[in-house]
Amino acid sequence: MDIAEVNRRVIEQFRTGGDIDGMHRERLLLLTTTGRRTGRPYTTPMMFHPDGTRLLVIASNVGALAHPDWYLNLVANPEVTVEATGDTYQAHASTATGEERDRLWTELKSRYPFFADHEAKTSRTIPVVILERAN
């Protein structure tokens, strides 16, 4: 499976407003980060979970040993663009830590048990990323 091709198709389907093969539009966002080495924009489709006015995304990378590239990009430059629920806006990304991370991670694994499967596959702590709309 060519993940880059799948992502291109999902991004196109998302932006044209049509059905998205195998995904639920209401739980999907497009996150555009700035490449930490290239400075170019990179857009990645991913599931999100609402948390009040914030959106949460999880850098599980399906349990891989390394963090996903999009996460490494936003650590280097936390100013991102979010496309979700018919809205596009600038946001600030931060990684949840301490008790907040533990609380959010427990809730996310309860709602989406596949994250527990991802956690079991890796020795790294899976980041929970908080997206907050910029002022």
C-alpha cells in the first residue's frame, strides 16, 4: 500500500466535500505542518478527537518505534494549519504532558481501543497533541 497515494486521495476527497473511502468525515482533519528540514508545507489527513474548544490528534504512527514525520515537524514549528468540520484556521500545536497527558491518553484509549493496541507495539510514549486555534 502506497501511503502517500492514499493520503493524496483522502485529501482530495476531503477538500471536494465528497465521501471519503473507509473514513468518517466528522472525525477527520487535515493538518498542515512545515517541514523541519525543507521548510515546505506538508498536509496529513488524520483522525481527531474534540476536547472543548481544542482538537486532539495522536502521534501513534500505528505503534511504530519512531514518531511520525508530521509530529516531528510540529515539534520544530508548532504553528500549523487545520482543516476540519468545514473550517480552515491557523492553530498552535503542543504536546500534552504530565497529568493532563495521562488523563487524555486514558480517555482516548477508552473511546478508541485501537490506540491501546498501538501502545502495546512500541516502547515510546505516544504523544497526544493539542491543537488550539490561534487568536
